[in-house]
Amino acid sequence: MNNIINKINKFSKDRYLRKKKYKFENELMLKPKYLNVGGGNFVREHWQVLDSLVSDRYNHLPALIDYNIDLEKIQKWWNIKDGFFDAVYCSHTLEHLNIEGVRNTLKESYRILNPKGTIRIVVPDLGLARKYYKANNKEWFEKIYPYIKNETIDQDLDYFAHSYYLSKKPNNSLHKNGFDFRKIKSLLKEASFKNIIKSQCGKSKVTELCFLDVVRPEMSLYAEAKKP
């Protein structure tokens, strides 16, 4: 009788351990590894999204926002564990923040990354606009903003660098910051990132990040850095 009871107990214990192992393996497999900062209604396996549910620009679905954080209000500490993610992706978001918002976003991104983790930043390229302005390439500006009919290239650059980037109006959808690589590199360095490089569209060193560069590649700057 005791043998039968022992066998039943052993079977029950083994079954329990198998169930626990299965649950653990599933949780491990489904654990988010990547964070999209400012990602809105972004959905991809192994990813989570940090964005604000209160937005004048977009209607974000609450079910798709994992961390409801308004980057413009500069929440000093995000409710995310240190070293939780392998990579952070931030596309066409930083230009909507003032400089303190940018600094805090980069600082918190650094904190929540694993050692050796990667951050990839995509922003409109002010350096590229200057380049085409110096080359008197009005066609480039007209391609970027076909709905704006400026008479001169000086007006084009003024729109790109001021009306578009440096709007001072509260609660608007325009940009509050402009970046070239030198500026974004300096800000990443200030946030303690290392190995800061100027990248290209779809050319990330992290395979998972190569598929995300879909927003306005013709006028974007790509930068990538590592947490040591």
C-alpha cells in the first residue's frame, strides 16, 4: 500500500514539476526583450511599448501601451526594473521633446537596458537639411514637404529648422528639437552610452532592430549606442 502511495506522490510531484517547468519556459520565451519608446500602436512579439495614452497627436489603444508615460512631462523614473531590456528603439519621438525631456528619456533608457544592451535612435536629420540647402537642392525639400509651397530654398530651410522643429506653442504636434549626429552623439555620451555610431536605415547591429526603420527614411538620422 505504501508503495502505491509513494508512486502516486512521485507521479503527482513529477507532474507538478513538469507543469512548473512548462510555465517557466513559456514565461521565459514570452518575456519582453525590447522596448519601443514612443511606439504608439506598435505590436511585435517580444516587444513592449512605452507611450502616453493622453496625446493631442495620436489615438493610442490602451491595450497596446505597456507603460503609460508622458515623456513631455519628464517623469524622472520610469516604472521599469534596472537592466530589464536588451534593446531600446526610439523613432521620431525625441524631436517632440524639449531638451530636458530628451536627456531624461536617454538617461532612463540607459538604466533599463542590460549591460551590453543597445539603443537605436531615429530622428529627422537637421544635418541632412543643411547639406541640401548648401547644395541649393530645392527638390529635396519639395519631396519632403510636398504640401508646402515655398518660393525659395531659404524659406524651405526656415520651415524645416524653425516652424517644424522649434515650435514654442504649448500642446502642439510640431517638433520642439532638432538634431544632427554631433548633437545626438553628445546627448548619448552625456547619458553614459558608449560605442556611439551613425547608422543607416535598416542597418542596425541588432537583427531585431533592422526591420523597424519605416518612418520617413529619406529624411532621417540613425544613431546607435551601447550600454557598457
